[in-house]
Amino acid sequence: MPAYATNMRLKFPILALILEIITIILFAVFVDYDDGKGHGHDSHSNSSETHHEEKPMDLYPMFQDVHVMIFIGFGFLMTFLKRYGFSSVGINLLLAAFGLQWGLLMQGVWHLVDGKIKINIFKIINADFSTATVLISFGAVLGKTSPVQLLIMTILEITIFSINEHLVATVLEANDVGASMIIHAYGAYFGLAVARVLYRPGLRNGHENEGSVYHSDLFAMIGTVFLWMFWPSFNSAIADPGLTQLTAVINTYLSLAACVLSAYAISSLVEHKGKLDMVHIQNATLAGGVAVGTCADMNIGPFGAMLIGLVAGIISTLGFKFLSPILASSVGIQDTCGVHNLHGMPGILGGLAGIVAVSLGKKEGGDPVMQAAALASSLGFALVGGAVTGFIMKLPFWGQPPDQNCYDDSLYWEVPEEEDENEESLAHADHSKNKAEV
Amino acid sequence: MPAYATNMRLKFPILALILEIITIILFAVFVDYDDGKGHGHDSHSNSSETHHEEKPMDLYPMFQDVHVMIFIGFGFLMTFLKRYGFSSVGINLLLAAFGLQWGLLMQGVWHLVDGKIKINIFKIINADFSTATVLISFGAVLGKTSPVQLLIMTILEITIFSINEHLVATVLEANDVGASMIIHAYGAYFGLAVARVLYRPGLRNGHENEGSVYHSDLFAMIGTVFLWMFWPSFNSAIADPGLTQLTAVINTYLSLAACVLSAYAISSLVEHKGKLDMVHIQNATLAGGVAVGTCADMNIGPFGAMLIGLVAGIISTLGFKFLSPILASSVGIQDTCGVHNLHGMPGILGGLAGIVAVSLGKKEGGDPVMQAAALASSLGFALVGGAVTGFIMKLPFWGQPPDQNCYDDSLYWEVPEEEDENEESLAHADHSKNKAEV
Amino acid sequence: MPAYATNMRLKFPILALILEIITIILFAVFVDYDDGKGHGHDSHSNSSETHHEEKPMDLYPMFQDVHVMIFIGFGFLMTFLKRYGFSSVGINLLLAAFGLQWGLLMQGVWHLVDGKIKINIFKIINADFSTATVLISFGAVLGKTSPVQLLIMTILEITIFSINEHLVATVLEANDVGASMIIHAYGAYFGLAVARVLYRPGLRNGHENEGSVYHSDLFAMIGTVFLWMFWPSFNSAIADPGLTQLTAVINTYLSLAACVLSAYAISSLVEHKGKLDMVHIQNATLAGGVAVGTCADMNIGPFGAMLIGLVAGIISTLGFKFLSPILASSVGIQDTCGVHNLHGMPGILGGLAGIVAVSLGKKEGGDPVMQAAALASSLGFALVGGAVTGFIMKLPFWGQPPDQNCYDDSLYWEVPEEEDENEESLAHADHSKNKAEV
């Protein structure tokens, strides 16, 4: 396996330490606490509506909900693979911890105050948001990339995200309070473009580790349920305080509830003997949160939010069942977690719903042309940015794992004596006492 | 197995989709956002004390705590069974997601404003609460009912709950801030009545899947601990703001702490060699939260709350050890999760404590006769409603599982090749080397 | 095994019930709700700055974050051992539930109002904090002590903690808002002193159960990530409201993020083939939260916080790799969870950083001499108090487990037929068909 140079001993620690030290230096020069003077917040949804927090800690509980989604939600959602749980939750932590620092810098440069980025709760919520794009893309390439490749992806994806976000929010002045377009669609298509460039013909017929075991599916449900519960905070955290924020909470709460029913129904409808499929339940139940994002703070009516959720649950489940296999076999996109079904299509649905809702006058001051431009911009930056990033990640010295070691923690982690191996050694104990210890 | 018609392919998806579409239509006609005009909240505990939120999002952090209890708490608490984790956390999500929509409608019809149900944070907390009754009853019939049966139970149980809640809070004007009576006792006895009607003689001697494995018990502890931690929010969420709410938090915090000590002590006292039993720890440690519910916002003194918790932990643990086997063998009630011990008896204890506390003048304006009437009403609606619901659920076309497939996810879920099965195939490797690699 | 008297049947239940009943009596005499009159809060960080909550429930969301850290965070962090998960999360719950009651009393006696301890949210946050010291020490002796021994440790450690806290906060008026010194360093060295006294030569060469399995490491990551996410609440909960509290949040958020990068880098650098070690990831990623504690509310600059986190991640990981084996072999300290690396050294680092920061004028009114005295006092009380407590715990009638039963739940818990055992029986099925079905 030396041809692949998967040994991380020097390249990973050196990269990680250098990145962190550079980041600290940049923070020393550019970053300070927000002392509340010289304000003028700008949400990524609509910079024309100035956001005023009344007290510095008002948004803190919402920040913590988003924080849980990023670190527990995304981290555990990806633990469904039988032998890739350490990487899922562990690399998720690594990428998000670096990404939030990088996001603070990249988002902050557009809004300097006296040459400084002034940090407050609103800013760290947005920093957490910026990491979500990376974690979504991580899902598309899960099990097939090294930590070094993923750190590089983090830098590039967040940098490009910050440009697109600035364009959408400040230049186009489009609405995207729950970030259907600028986080979910962007993160998904960015990741899919990377996955396309990193296509592995050798995995065309699957891989023995690309599946779950009983308990890994339960660990994944921890991620699913935390994402599901706190999604109202994700979609409302940066909404205008008061009734607008309440609207965002209620729309998201109801869209997700409706989405659960349709995801369960379609899963049962398309599966063998009407059984439910854990992949659908773990993912498609969340599509309602993605799809209602752009419209979350609009006056679409509770039933409007539920309709969006209902449709999102249907297309997401159908995507897992019918579209993902086609993408893998015909388009060369091996999307490990099915981010196209959870974030891609529902993200576009959210963008389209936003265009319709703004056309119908559901958001004061909204402009459907700018909404469409925001969707196009997000998709464009994602596909081009993802493709370029993919080619950089494909360079042969980043320690990409060989096909046979994909979806396997033991390449990058010290893995303990495990139940399965244990079993094997026990089962074989009668025959070869000597090799019992694995 | 065709006689049981457990194949869900058509009946489950059709029922789920029709229910959701009807619900969306009802929302389109009757439901709107609460714009803060024409208020006049009504808590289910005491409608005479009008509840005033100062800002629309004030209760949001408490809502999220309750949300976690409903979806993570109840969901994972029931994952203790070795082969029923998917259903526990998955069907929990399904029932709660539908139930909260139904609860919004059923609770809302009593308090229309201009012919509309106006949603706010207070309303969605109550919607979450209404689902708790179903999730408690779910525990009594866990492993022995189909998703179709459970959706039917959800509709009926929440509808009847809303009638009883209205009676208790608005007509009787009884106190039940933490819902010992109207949620816990009601949910438990409703579920026990259903379980009695669905009695399975074939499971009289147990079932090989009706037990835990090491890791399933740890998953269940996730549910236990989240319920335990956030219970102060459950009991105080709809209390009057300020010192009354603080009292509800402190009483619940202390009752639960005292309850842990007594549950551990009694578990060790009654078990073989003084060992602790996970069933007791997972459940009886929570009885203090149930039992202090009715009195939570009363001036019972910190030590009063602790005494209630101490007693609750004792009777709950003793119930698991001595009463549950008798209920199963002599009364024909097979209570899978022991909801009688966690919600039933502690709920009644809570109702009785409320009568005593009100008699002693611990709640301004309280009337012990009305408290007693509220307890009787809750038990009456539960037993009659549960029995009727049980007979409807017993109709032979809802896909009820046959005895031998009880407590087994694989009837309703695609279940991955699992460690256990793996082991078996490995253990059989001696006979058929070819199929050893799964 | 009768010589060890590990049977808990009488001594554990009697001790637990007597302790709880005494506690309830003390609460009846001394404790009441805080009605908001006659205030005058005192934080353990700086009693000279009076802490004013504007409304009784303002701190409640932060309290719940801390609560999650205590019960989920500490509890699951220790589930990494393959056969000790029940004890980790279960005994954690027991000790914390008793400890918070005891802490309310011990901390409260220093601040009586009209002869009463008046409970509010601020007080229950501090009560939760007091239990953290015990849970840290629990990590040092995990797997080698009985529940009876641990209850005794809880009483003594919290009592001594309350004396040191009073000395540090009120007499010395030192700053320690995030409690690097009075909780982390104190808890760690107290536990290490106990571990030294309870040294077991028989475990010099390790124990077969002193390791993890794949899924136990994932359970532990639940604890790690919840601790990591909510640490900003831990370090800021009792800070002065407003910008000071915001500073504490931001410093902790950034210190932890930087710490992740250095912990991962050093783990890969020192491990075989550059692989990551779960022990480091589960623990050293949190050292940044510990080390920034004392300075969290000081004006050290965001980059200052990141530097502290960077250094903490490095020394913590190096400690696990190089120092822990030496402590075990040469000093006779068998530190099961490596609390010296997560809480001990980073706690001292935090104390030293506080001295430097105060010297540089980063905290108004701070005095570096008093900071140094606070660190010395915390270490002194820890070492002396821990040694005395260790000798009391060593008395032969507390049911301490024999060497061969260490790290094994089955000594104190009814443990279900588990996967591993299952496997074994299946593997043996060829030989004895009759006992195959378990």
C-alpha cells in the first residue's frame, strides 16, 4: 500500500498545526470581541433588514441548538456505516472545529469594523453555519477521503461559501433565512462535484464495509433525531427577532412533522413487503427542514410549510430508492450518505419555493428574480468550486485511501479489539489457537 | 403468516398519507400564526391564571428541552429491547410527529380566536405534551402492535386527552402544572387498558426477544438521562413566569435527585446479591419527576418535593419487582416497559399529593375536591377510552404481529446483517466455509 | 470472594437511604426557595462583583447546558471501557444526584439569609458544579471502587471543595470563573491522591477488561461531544451578565476549537503509523475548555484563548502518551481515565495562565498573588483531602472489588446475556447443542 502513501504520520500533524498557527496569527491581527459599539449586523438572508440583538446573550440558546446539530447531529448521522463510526464523529469534529475558525475569518472580512472582525453570538452562529456546508459535502465522500484531503476541502469550501453568501445576502439581497440554497444546495452540489472528480471505478459494485450493522444504525438515529429536533433553531437563529423568528420556528416545526409522515409512507411503499428502510428514516425525515429553509420566515401559512415538508419527504425518499443508484452507475457520482437526496434536491425545492413565495408577496420587499439568481449562484459556485476542489484533492500526495481500505476506520485510527473480530477469533478458536488474538 | 396480514405495503402508506393530507387541509382552514393580538393564554393547569409571555420567544428554550424529552427521551428509553431499537426510536418519531399536529388541532378547538387556532410557542409545547400520552401508552404495548394500530391509537388517545384536559383545566379549574394526572396517569392507564384488551396468552411465559443486551441497555440510558435532566422544564414550561416557574424547576430538580437515591437503594435491596437492576435504574429514577408534577408549582418546600421523590422511587422500584409480574400473570396486563410503575402509580401519587397540598393551602385558590375530581376524571377517561381504543385496535385488519414475531424489528424494518447473526454465521463456519464471509 | 465482602445487599441500600433521609431533614430545617428578597449573590469567581440576575429564570438555559455536561457528558465519557458502561453512566447519575443535594447544603452554609439557604438557578448551577469535582475524581478510580466507597468520597470531596471554594472566592477574592483551579485541578489531584492510596499492585500489568470495544468508544464520544459543545456554558454560567459573559463564551468556544487541532495533530504524531488514538480524541480535545477556565472572562483576546487551547491540547495528548504510563509504573498512580491529562495539568495551566493574565492587567481588580494563592490552596486541599479520603475509603468493609473483578459491571449490576457471551455460546454450539439457546 505504499503507493498510496496513506501513512499520515507527518503530513497530517504538520498540516493541522500549521493551519492552526496561521489561523491564530490571523486572529491576533484581525479579530476582537464585539463590545456592542459600532454595530450593524447583517444576516446572510437579507442585509437590508438590520438585525438588532437587544442583549449580547439573547441568541445564546439558539446558538447552542445549532452547535448540537453541527457536532452531534452531523457527526452521529454519519455513524451508520458499520466500520466508520470513529471517522464519522471524529473527523466531523475536526473539520467543524477548524471550519468555524476559518469561517469566522472568511465571513468576517466582508464586515470589518475599524479593520477588525468583532465576534458576538450572531457571528459564531454564522461560523457554525459555514461548517455545515463542509459537513454536508463530507457526507458525499465519506469513507473515501483522508483527513488531509478533507482539511483542504474545508479551507476551499468555506472560502467559496463566504463569497457566495456575501453575493446572495448583500449584493442580490435575496432571502434565505434557513439557507436552503446557500448551505444545503451549495454543500450538496459542492460535495457531489468533488465525488464525481474522485470517482472510483473499483467501487462500482459496492464494498463490503459500505453498509450498517444494527447498533450503528441506532447511533445514526442519535444524529437524525437531534438534527430533527433543533432544526427550528437552525432556520430561525438569524431571523429578525420577534414574530418573524416565531414564524420561522413554527414553519420549520410543522414542515418537519409533515415530512416524517411522507417519508415513512413512501419508504414503506417502495420497499420489499412494505418494510421501512433505516436509510430513508435517518435522512428523508429531515428533508422538510432543508426545504422550508428559504421560506421559513415568510408568511406562507402553517399549511404551506406542511405542504413543503410533505413534498420534500416524498422526493427525498424516492431519490434514495431510485435516483442514487442511477447517479452511481451512470453519472459516476458515488454519494455515500445520499446528500443529494437530503440536501441537494430539497435545497433546490427550498429555493424554488422561495421564488414562488416571494412572487406571491409572502415576504415584504422580496424580489423573485433575485431569489432565482441566488439559487443559480449557489449552484454555480458549488459545481465549479467543487470540481476545482476535487482536482486539488485528487493530487496524489494527500493520502487518499486505496479502494480496499475505504469505509474502514482502521486506516486512520487505532481500532480496539472489536465484537465482530472477537467473534471471529472465538469461532475460529477451535481450529487455530495460535491466531486467536486479532 | 398471511393470516395476520402483517404486510404493511399498502395499508400503512395509505393511512399515513391520508392522515397527513387531511391534517394539512384542516390546518389550511383553521390554523394561523399567533400575531400576539387578541391573546389570553390558557394553561392546561389552571385557566384562571392567565399566562402572559412577555416576548414571543421567551419559552423557546423550555420548548426545546421538552422536545428533546419527547423525541430522544421517550424514543431511546424504549430501545432497551435487544431487537426492537429501530421500532422504539423510529415509531416514537412517527407517532410524535403525527401526534403533535393532531394535538395542535384537538387542543386548539377549545380556544379559537376569530375561528382560528393561533400557534405560538406555548401551543407547540402543549402539542408536544399531548404526544407524551401516546408515547407512554406505546410503552405498555411495545413490541406487540403494528404501526397502523399505533397511528389509530394516536388519533383516539390525543382526542380523548384533549377533552379530559379541557375538563380538568377549564371546567374543574384543577392544578396539574406538571401533568401527573392528565398526562402520566392518563397515558399509563390508557395504555394498560389497551394492553389488557390485546392480551396475548401465547406470551404468558415470555418471549426470547423480550430482554436486553448490554449495548441496548446503554442506548436506553441515553433516553433515561435526557428525560431526567430536562424534567424540570417539563414541569415548569407552562407555569406562571417568574417565581412560580422557579419553584417548579427547583421542586422537580430536588424530587428527581432524591428519587435516584431511593430507586438505587431499593433496587439493590430486592435484587439477588444486592446488585442493581438496569430496568429499575432506567425507569424508577424518573418517578420523582412524574410524582412531583401536580405539586411542582406549589409552595410545598424543597424538602416536600424531596419526600415525594423519595416515595416515588420506592414504589416504582417495588412495582417493577413485585407488581408487574402479578399484573401479567393474574390480571392479563402485559406491560412491556412497566409504564404502570413509572407513570401509573407515580402519577396517582402525584394526584394524591396535589390533593393534600391544596388541602394544606399550598396553592392559592386551589380546591382539593376539584383536584380529586381531576384525578378521577383522568383515570376514568383513560380506562374507558383505552378499552374502547383497544377493541378498535384489535380488529383483525390492522396488521397486528403474531406472537412469535413480537419484539422483533425485522417484521416492519429492513434489518441489516447484525452482529448477532454474523456471529451465528461465523459459529456455523465449520460446517459451510463458503458462506462464512457475509 | 467473601473476604472482600462485595455483596452490597445491606450496606449500600442502608447507606443510601440514611444519607437521603438525613439530607431531607437538613433541607427541611435550612433550605427554602429564593423569593428574590434580601439578595446578594456571590459567584465562586469573584465575590466582590455582585452578580445580579434580572429575572429568576435568566440563567436557566445555561443551567440546562451544565446539567447535560454533568449527567450525559461525564457519564458517557466514561463508558469507553468494554464492560463498565452501566457503572460509568449509572454510578455517575447516583453520585451526581446525591452530590448536588450535598453541594447545595455545603455551599449554602457560607451564605445564609435569615438562617436559610435560599435556592435559585444560580445556586443549582453551583450545586451541579460541586458534583463535577467528584465525577472527575471518579474517573481516576473508575472500575476499582464500590458504590459505597464512592458515596463516601462524594460527601468528603464536596465538603472540602466547599471550604476551598469559599476561601478562594471570598477570602482570597481570586478569579476562577471557569474553575480551572477549584474544580478541575482540585478534582483531578483529589482523585489522584485517592488512587495513590488505593494503589493495586495486582493490576500493575493491566487487566483484560481495561480497554474499549468499538461501540463503547462510540458511546464515549457522546460524552465527549456534549462536554465539548456546552463547555462555553460551563465557563460563562456564573460570569457577570452582558459583555463579560459574552467574552467567556467566545474565549471558551475558540480555545476548544484550537485545542481540537493540536490534540489531533499530536495524537497522529506520536502514534504508530500516524493513526489517531480514540483515548486522545475523547479527552485531549476537551483540555482547551479546562485550561481557559480561569481566564475565560478576562480580556485576553480571542487569539490568547486559542493559544491556551493549542498548548492544552498538546500537553494533554503528550500526557496520555508518555506521562500516564510513568505515573502508573513509578509513582503508583493508576489513573483509569487519565484525569491528570484532561483535568490535572490543563487545570494547572489554567491557573498559571490566570496569574499571567492578571499580572498583565487583563482583569480589573485582579491580583496575581491571590491567583497564585488560589492555585496553591486548591492543590493543597486536593492532595491532603484526597489522601485522607483515600485512607477512609481503604477501610476493609466498604466492599471494594477484588483485582480480578475490577472494570466489570457484573459485580454490582445484573448484566444481560451480552453479544460477546452470546457469541461464545454460539461458537461453542458445536460442542454442546443443548446450551446453545441462551
